[in-house]
Amino acid sequence: MTMKVLVVGGGGREHAIARALSLSEGVILLSVMAKRNPGIASLSSEVLIERETNIPSVLKFALSREADYAVIGPEAPLEAGIVDHLQEKGIPCIGPTLSAALLETDKAFCREMMQRHGISGCPHYRTFYSASDAIGFIRDYEGDLAIKPIGLTGGKGVRIMGEHLDREGAVAYVRSLGGNVVLEERLIGEEFTLQAFVDGKHIVPMPLVQDHKRAFEGDQGPNTGGMGAYSMANHSLPFVTEADRRNAFGIMRDVVKVMEDAGTPYRGILYGQFMNTAKGPMVIEFNARFGDPEAMNVLSLLESDLGSIVTNIVSGSLSEHDIRFARKATVCKYLVPEGYPDAPLTGEPLTFSNDSGAFLYYANVEERDGIFYTQTSRTLAFVGVGDTLGEAEESAEKAARSVKGRIRHRSDIGTRALLEKRIAHMKEIR
């Protein structure tokens, strides 16, 4: 039996989703993306080049091609209500409705929901809609704060005092945002990501991943959408205890239960970004979809049929017994244009020959006459998979180094030296 699955989005995350679906028995892929992703296009029977937030066009395409399901990759179409519109026309989605997606699209909603229902892991916070009130709070606050714009920022909007900004810089940043911010206590620890499949009631976790936001080696420079990530063969991380992992998963399970009880069941991928502190995991944020790059790490390990997982999510019959990930390590390294993220060089040609065995995922890249050119954002990613982190890192690094052109990557992601730094930091704070 065949089924048509529409993948919405055109980045590296969506290429990983499309690849996993293409391996599923009986799945025919359709895709919608703002710019042509050569990897996704090569796997799809039909492609619509259109903004993912142009709901009427996406809806018309999905209906005319008789899509059976849709998998929503990025956050912007979720905020635009794409799931509500598709489901109203009888196309069930892997992605939350507009009201359930508020977990990501409205940081104030997320914090207030956690506090109201006593969900653990919520830092001390204040919500502001006035620049003068927020600035007064910053000036009076004795410690450092995390400054979070209430709406979507593509993973680049959060600024941390003592890390990105001094106090006057924080004041200027809040003023530039018009005061619509959540101000939170600065959390000290090590970040990790836990993603899960959710069918509205049941929740099944994926391997833990650690992302690297900073642009340059040694966690220096501005934040980006993510320069790469790694996961371990045991599906945990060396600075996360089993109790930490259980607590983080328990927080996500509580959130799903609250959403269900509120009449806005959460269905799709729930992404929990946590800071592992001296007192245990605290919630940095929730995302209402796969992470990018984290999707590439976990989907490269998925041994189960993603098409079957899609149907089980929609039918509400999700079970951890039906979902398997290979017990291997992964390292994902993004290639980005020189000057990224502030002034990326666009239209620069690339050549490469990937003979390392790493998975290749295309992101923001243009192909013309068989030649690839950089665009304004992250270009492509390699995911190395191995029995050990060292093997996975060697594979990803060899592939990344094969790319020639005005492009760069972080060679330190997944290395033993960087991992030991994380472990030592966790031991120090605990």
C-alpha cells in the first residue's frame, strides 16, 4: 500500500526527513520549499517552489496531488497555522496546531504554562511588553539575565548577559526589541537536546544530542542556527546522568499531559532544549519541530520505518517498542559561507568529493549545471556515523575537508578535547 507524504521545508533538517521517509516502504514523497534543495528534489516525485508560509498555495498543491499526510519541518509555517488548514481539508500532519505550537512561537506562553501547572525545570522569569519596564528590571537586577524575544527568531534571538552582552548592551538590545521580552535568570551548566515523537498522548524519546550554536572554534563568536552537533553510541551524553535524562523526559511528558488536558493536544516532534545545572535539567526552551542540525543526527540513526511512525502518530498508537535507533555515535558538521552569520558570501562555487561514508544533507545551496553555489545561510552538512564518537568525528571531518571553495566549518565539533571540556565543566559546577 502506498501513501503520499508532503514534506514542508527546504533545509538540512527537511532533507534528513525526506531521506528517512524515502527509505520507508510504500512512501511517495511530495515537497514544498522556498528554494530548491537538490537533495530533497531528487527524492521527490513532485516539487512546489513556494514560501512555506503561503498557506493557500501549499494547500492547493497538497490537495491537487492527493497528499495523505504532511510533515512540517520549520517553525514559520507552524506559526502561520499550516497544520490547522491542512487538517481541516483532511490531511493529517506531523506537527502541532497553531494553539499547540505556542510552546515554541510564544515564549511567554511556555513559561506561564510551566509555572501555572507546577512543571519542574522552569527558571525564574519575568515577561515584559514595555521597554521601559524591562530596562528598569535589568538595571535593578543583581545578576546576569537571559534576554529572549517573545516571538520566533530563527534560533538567533537569545542574548545572555555576561556572555554576549554587558548590562548596557542588554538595555540597548531590549530597546531594539520594543520591550517584548522574557527576562530569565542566567542558567549555568551544559546544554543538551532531547527530541521526542508525540501522538497527543504517548511520547517516545530519541537519542540525546548536543548542538553548537557559536560560529567559531572553541565556542567563540555570535550565535548561529547551529554549526553542528554530536550524539553518543549509548544515546546519552557523558555529562548527563540517567537521573538527569529521566527528569528531562519527565518534564516533556508533563508538558504533553498538560496540553492534552487543556484541549490542545500536541502531535508531532517535541524538542526540549535543556541546561544541565548543578540542580539538574532546566528548560531553556521547547521547539515544536525537529532541531536543525539535531534532526540529521537522530534520523541518520533511525532503523525503524519513518512512514509507519507517521501513521502511528496520526492514529494515536505510538509505542516505544516500534521505534529503534542504531547504537552508534554521530557527528554533524555544517559547512557555511565565509562571513556567516553576519555577512555571508553568496554565489561562491563549491566542489567536493565525499568518499568518507558520511551522510550528506543539503541546506541553503543552489545547484546550476551540476555546480553548487553558496547562498545566505548554512550550505550543507555531513553526518559521520561510527561505533565510537572518534570514528564518527573522523568521518564527518574528512567529508567536510573535501569541500573546496569560500566556505568553512567548525573542525572541533565532536572532538575528544571539546567533549572533555564539557565533562570537566559539569564536574566543576556539581
